[in-house]
Amino acid sequence: MSIPAEAFVLPPAARGTLQQRIRQMVTEGVLSGRFRAGQKMPSSRGLAEHLGISRITVTLSYAELVSADYLMARGRSGYFISESAPRAPELQARAPRAEGVDFARLTGRRFSDLATVKRPLDWENYAYPFIYGQADASLFDHQNWRLCALRALGRKDFAALTSDMYDRDDPLLIEHLLRSILPRRGIAAREDEVLLTLGAQNALWITVATLLGPGRRAVVENPGYSGLRGVLEPSGTEVISVDVDADGLPPDRLPKAVDVVFTTASHQCPTNATMPLERRLALLEAASREDFVIVEDDYEFEMSFLKPVSPALKSLDSEGRVIYAGSFSKSVFPGMRLGYLVGPASFIREARALRLMMLRHPPGHIQRTVAYFLSLGHYDALINRMRTAYRRRRQVMEEAIGDNGLAVAGQGGFGGSSFWMRAPSGVDTEVLAEGLRAEGVLIEPGRAFFAPDQAPRNFYRLGYSSISPAKIPEGIARIGRAIRRA
């Protein structure tokens, strides 16, 4: 029995090349059971005419499917579904069942009820996406990233790609971290003082799980990174919020008898304040005097383009009291999920053991790809390109913000990729954001950054990492008009 050409519909163009889409079309039909062993495929000419594509494209796709044993060629008779093609198990579909367990009671909704910064999944379809931390395809080095990824797929790197490295990290990537990335922050470290993580969020989770829990006390910045609060609250740790000022976290406001202090010293999240050197030294002195650990989240240090970057707290640490968390997510792309922890060897040993039980190690292929991207100079070229673009966008943003009478709450004198804004006291920025979305404008309401019991409603964040300079003035103008209406 032949399969008619009309049975084939190409998957959307976003899913790959024409050849890849034809292969997907056939394999899905085989695996789902719609196409059975021995059935004859349409001729290459017939399928090409039906799909409106060239015959050679169909012929090449058929050849690939033969090599993968989905099709078999029978001389002049044509192509048939292979007798030994992979098949999905044939199980009777069952109707969805009601939930018979009260999972809300068992979980206590400890995670889903936490306040987080939310954005639409289809943010790219909005004309004015002032959201934070997303990549701009026009700036990314697609070609060289692809070449590095292909190189990491080669036979020479087969072990790095396929091996279960147990609790170890890619030595090539660790080498470049120690030799290139960390020295830029003034940090000298050994191999046993570094651990790779699945991004900075995972680094913070590992740190909290290793150091804190019931009976322990931690200080967080207010406002501060909402993802950190989301990690701390379910851990049973007593969380103490300390208000930041124009210079970041003030050491003289820290309470007594705390175990860990979390800070974003170089680019305070979300205000963008940079902690001065004198205050960094005072914080380290307080840590020594009061016997607490500092966790430094240096999530955006590469984006200092207005002034030379300040030394990391970790670089000033002479007692091993600072644990440093870094990430490639902001400087390469967030979907990569690769970060790192730097700390005393005794801490890293425990963190490594915890990571082993949780996920073993980040995928070997992404580690080796990043290692090549660093070693061949592509990373530094990308950073320079991003700094130039962000400097331009920031200038356009500042002009548009001034022209529309909007209020900046945090200056961010070293750069970064966002503005921390304050609306008039009567404006609820969550309501504002909902109204602006209908006009194609995305902003991030600020409530999630504050301690829940004292969260003002009139702050918001404007990111500029993923919006073109040409669209910034009109987007800011729409925000200005919406605030005046409110």
C-alpha cells in the first residue's frame, strides 16, 4: 500500500532546513504508527511537486532516511518504510485523570507562591521589550559559536562529550577560567577552589544548601535579587533584609550574629549601584570581626563600560571569607546555563559533593564549547561588541527618559544593561505593566525585588539588552504617557 503525497505536511520553517523538516515529517509518521513497515513512499518527484520544493531536496532527504534505517530502497520500485525502522511502543491512550492527592498540602506551595519577575514567553513578539537579561541575536557571534560547538562534537573531544565525569569539570574550561576570566576581577584561584554550576541561580542554590538551613541567619539586600529570596525562604533560613543606599549594602546596618551576607557589590540588583572600595573593605572587616561569610554575586561584571571595573570583593579577601558566584549567562546567552563558584577548597569540596548528588556536572559538550569559545578569543570579541552596543543604547535611553520626565531611582554609574526606575507614589507598576503590554511595551514591575512585608508598588526595571536603539524613544514615550494617565 502506498502512502499518498497528501499525507505529508512540512513542519514550520523555524524547525530547521527543508531536508531536516522532511526527515522529521517521515520519522514522526513512523514513530507514531501512521506509516507502517513495507508501505511505499511517494516518488521524489511526486512529493517535491506536492510540497512545492526541488526534487533534489527530497532525494537527499530520502538518502538520509535510508542511512538511518527509516526507509529502504528497492531498485526501480522506489522507497519503502523499512522493516526494521524504530517504532514507538503501542500503548492504549488513557483519558486524563483527576488529581487524587492534595499536593498543595504536601508541598505547602513553598515555591510556586514566591514572588518572581515574570515576563511573557513570547516577549520577542512585542515591539518594545524593555526586559532584562535576554540575548540580542544581532549581537551574538552565531558563526564562531557554531564552529566551536562542531569542534567540541569531534572525535578528538569524544570523551569530553560523552563521559560521565562524575564530580569533575572540564579541565580545559577550568584552565581558561583560572587563567583568563578570574584574573580580570583580580582573583587568583586554584583548580580545587572552583566549581562549575548550571548558571548563577544554581550556584546560589548550592551555596544556600551547603551553608544555611534552620537555625541559621542570612542577610539579603533590599531591594535585591528575587531569585535568591526564592532559594532562601524554603530552606528554613531566617532571612533578614537590609535596605541598600546609593552605594549598595551598608556594612554598618548589618545585624549581629548572622552566618552569611549576600551582596551584589559590583552591580547591585536591581538598583545598579556599585559599592565603593572603602565600603568593600569595611564589609570585609565586619565579616572578620563578626565571623560571617560573604557571598558575592558578580552577575554582570563584564558589562562595566562607563568606568573601569572595580575589584571584586573576592580579590580583597585575605581570610577566605568570600564565596564568589559568576555566570556566562549575561555575557553569552541566558539559555546556556553555565556559571561557577569560587571559594575556599573546603567549601568547594562540600559544594562539589552536593552537586554530584543533584546533577553530577554540567553537560560536557557545553563546557567544551565554551572552553573553545574562550580560548579562540571569540568571547572577548563578543564582550567588546556588547559593551559598544550597550553604551549606545544606554545613551539613547537616558535621553528618552529625560525627554519624557521619567525618574531614575538608581544611576548605575559603571554601566550594566538596565535602569532602575521610580514611578510617582500613586502608580502601581504591576497595573501599569499590564496596560503597557496591550501597547506592545514590556516593563518589569519592581515589587518582586523587595521584602514581601515592605514592598512598594511604584518601582520598575527597564532593560535594554534586547531592544534596538531605534525603538527605544517611542517605547519610553509610551511608558511616559501611560504613567501620566495613571
